[in-house]
Amino acid sequence: MFCPSPNRREPASQDATFLEGLIAQQQLPLLRYATRLLHDPERARDVVQDTFAKLLAEPRPAIDGHAVEWLFTVCRHRAFDVLRKENRLKPFADGDAARLASSDPRPGQALEQEEAQTAILALIQGLPPNQQEVVRLRFQHGFSYNEIARITGLSVSNVGFLIHTAVARLRREYAAQQP
Amino acid sequence: MHRAQCSADDPRLTAYALGELDPADVPALEAALREDAALRLEVERIRSFAAKMEAALAAEPHPAAASPVRSAPPRRPERPRSRWLAFPQLYYVCGGLAAAALAMFVAVNREELLARQRRQAEQRPSAPAVHASSPSLIAIDLVTDPPDGSPPTTAGASSGNHGYVLAPNPGEAAFAALRQHLAARRLPPGEAVLPGELINALRYRRPLPSAPAAPPIAAELEVGAAPWAPERQLVRIGLHGRDADLAATRQTILDRIEHAQASIARNVRIQVEFNPARVSTYRLVGANREVAAQTAPIDELAAAPAMFAGQAFTALYEILPVAPARETAPRSAVLPVSPTELITVRLQYAEPAGGTARTLEFSLADRRPAAMAESEDFRLAAAAAEFALVLRQPQSPGTGPALRAVLERVAAAVVSSGEDPDGRRAEFREFVRQAQSLLE
């Protein structure tokens, strides 16, 4: 899939500009995404490098119109390959949530805006990994339900259910912290 | 969908609130909403909470971005009224930015390069300004957004010693939020629109090195008219981390990414100083409650800010110039040596290897806007700021005409540049157009 066709014409400078812009724009979001999946910034960097290497080998028409989604899909596959090779791949389970949750924001106190953001982030980190991934893809990376479905291989309704469940839980927990 | 089929616990309600519902299901759900006030309230609450989530996630520190070493905190500036900004260390969209900035760099034609070099030379007087003994260099009053918009009162605030930290990858977050809301034919919640993020979402040209052994950070300063207030001016401060690699072939992109991820300066701090003989008041555009919530006394910032090759950062200050009559009157015995100087920007940084401390100074002579046409970058940054300011208060009178004017300026900037490698300028123009149609 990633072998460039021998007949493909040499990239025009326009093409290089497009790729450079795309890489510039998506490098940090991809690093963020990969680091969340791998819990390891160094490996995440390798995965993002691999992703861009594949991008450079991919015929432009194959990615036109959905390049960002394509990058996240490839990045996700690559990250899961790494996890699989290292036997670190565990099924997503609610059990991880408690471990990932950070310290409780102080309940019963008026939360300043900064504290509110910190509290929401802590709650998001307490979500089960599968909910957390789609929440981040939606609210941090700006992907639509349809795009998230294609990136993760889940059905659109499954994505909708996960996000609905996560948002409902976050609202509930957030409200419980309010005075 | 029958009314009884939609409850607050229906995933379709969340999908609708987020603009994600299958269009085929929308009429039925909207019919249910018309009949049920509780459902309508639920939709509003989901949207409001989603905006909070977006804002929180946009401000989340990058998991891989923690700087390794925390250098010794810098001495507090002795001039109490000066304002220190911490370089937004998390905004290293970076690495890659080197590549993209490069694309624009190559496209700039030679005449422009020369003109730019001349301008830069004019903007950098060789003698450093001597301000140190002046007791009242700047007024801290904010021109607008009083008083709840002021930074929170903390230990650092009394000395004006606050860090200014942009959200990680502000462009991505700001654009993603705008895209979602406008695609759903609604305005984003005002508090979610941050001018500083929007300004930095757009890419600007980077200044050229002035000498072969140029310092790792270049600054570009410019003053022009504030488009939203004729009596005020805007000062644009553009900072760019330099990289030496100028080969623009596809084969070296990956090398450049590697190269670009290396920091070129650590512990970067920016001091902005206004000449009181020229500036009566100033404010950092976007320094309102939301941004204030992200500021912290600079010595308490979690990580030492670093700057990366190709990284860029733009800040806009709105200033109220001193009235001409006062300008000519003798002000005090401690007038700055260079009375025509408007603003001085000092950068402190540590070299990545060895940590030797360095200081760079840039200053800008006061020129009245009439004498000088603003650059395209200036107009674009000002348009982004104005757009964000309008969206923050869409109910204010004059919003419609303001947006029309913004649209015209953005369209002109996009057309005249012809450079838009990441498509953001064009998308920005589309945002303005959509917002305008929603407001009118």
C-alpha cells in the first residue's frame, strides 16, 4: 500500500509545499495523540516519524481531501503495532481509569477558571481509555464522528455512544465537585 | 423520531448538540426539542460543557513537551512596571513550522527581501536604549477590558511580572473549534474565542537573518493603526526561531523534522517596554479573563520555556499614543535617550548547549501610521484579533459593520499574498464569511 508507484511523476514543488504545510500543521497533534496511546514520548516520536515517512511515500491522490484523517489512521496503526510487538497492548478496560486519574480537585470550593480547566482535564484523564481516545479526537483534535469512526475502526454509532457516555459522565462528576 | 423516543440519555441528543447528528434525523429531533423545554436545556448544557472541554483540552500541556531542565529563575527585573512574558513553550507547532515557514521564505521575491532587510535595519538602532533609571516607563492600565479583565492579583502581579502562556498548538485548537461551531451554523461561545490563539493560528513570514552569524531568535516589530479604533495603534511583535537548513527538497523533510525538534534557545523570556513619552496606555490584545487565568507569576511557570527552530510567535499590543501636545512638552528629566523610540523588546535566553545566558534587544521607532503602510502580516494579525474580539461580544452594537470590514481586510490579505501553504488563510476568510452571515 505504501510503495510508491514507479510511474508516479516526480513531485511538483507545489506538492512539496503541501506536504511541508501538512507536516508542520499536524506534527504536534500527532505527537500528542501518539504519546497518549503509547505513554512514551520517545516511541511516540518514532511513530510520528514513521507516519510522515509513509506520507511522503504515498501518492498524493490517495490522501487528497482527507490527509489529516489519513495521518491519524496511519499513526494509530503504527502505535498499535509498537504496543503489540512489545506486548504492551491490553484491552481497554475501566480498571485503568482509576490509576490514570490524577489527584482530586478540591470539592466544595469555588473553582476559578484555571482550576475548572485543571479539574476537567483530570476528569478526562479518569475516563476509560477508549472513551478518552474518542473524546480527545473529537474535542482536542477536532475530528467529526465520521472521521473518528474511520480512524479508530469503530462504527459511527459506537463513536456517538462513547462520546455521549463520556460527556454525561464528565458533566456528572464535574457537577459533583461544584459547591 | 417520536417525542417519547428521545430522552436526555439519548446519544442522538449529544450528537445533535455537537452538530454531529445524521442530517436525516435532525428534523425529528428538532420537533422533539420544540415540544420539550427540558430537552432544549439539556442541549444547551451539553454545548456549554463541550466548550469547557475544548478550552481545557486546548490548554492541556503537551505530554511530550516537558522541558528537561529548569534553569535558575531569572532575577526579577528592577524596573517594576515592565512586563515579562514567558515564551509560550507549548506552542511548538514547531518543528514542522520550520518546514512550512521555509516554503514561504522561498517564495518571497528578491525585491521584497531587500526591502524587508532595509526595514529591519531601520528598526534596529545599534545603540541600546538607556531606560534603566527611568522610574515610570510604562503605564499598566488596560485600555479596555477593565477591571475584571485585569490579571489576577498574585504576588507576581504587583511587579507586573507575569508569564503569558499560549495553549499548546493554538492554531489547531482555535481552528478546530471555529470549524465545528460554524459548520453547525452557530457562533462559538464568546469565552472560547481567544484572540491570542487566533492570531497565532495564522502563519506569517519570517524575518531574514541580518548577518551570517545571526542570533537564533529574530524579532520583527511593527506599528500601525488599530483597525477598530482610529485613535489607537497596534504594535506587532513577531518572534521566529531560526534554523540554518534551507534546502527545500522533499528528501530532506524528515531530516528537517529531526533538526527542528532541537531547541535553539532555552528559558526564553521576553520583556516588552513602552516609552512613556510616546505611549500613555497599552494592553496585550487578548489579555482578558480567560488569558489571565492562564498567566502565572513567571518564576512559578512549570517548565522553562524553550524555543525551537522554525517556531513562531506573534503578539499584538494595543496602545493609546500620547497626545501630540504632550509629546512635545518637556516631560521629565528622565526622558529616554532615544525619545522617538516607541517600544523595546528584550529577549533573554540560554544557549541550548552550555546554558550561557544571552540577551537580545530590538526596538521600534515611533512612526505615525500615516507615514507607513502596514505590512500584510500586520493586517492579517490585526484582522484575526478583531475577528476574535467581535466573536467574544457578538451582541455589541457595530458587530455587523466590523465583521464586514474584517472580511474585506482578510480577503485582501489572502488575495495579495497568494501564499497560503496550509490553507489557513483561506479557511480563516471562510470563517469570517460564515460568522458574518450568522450575525446578519
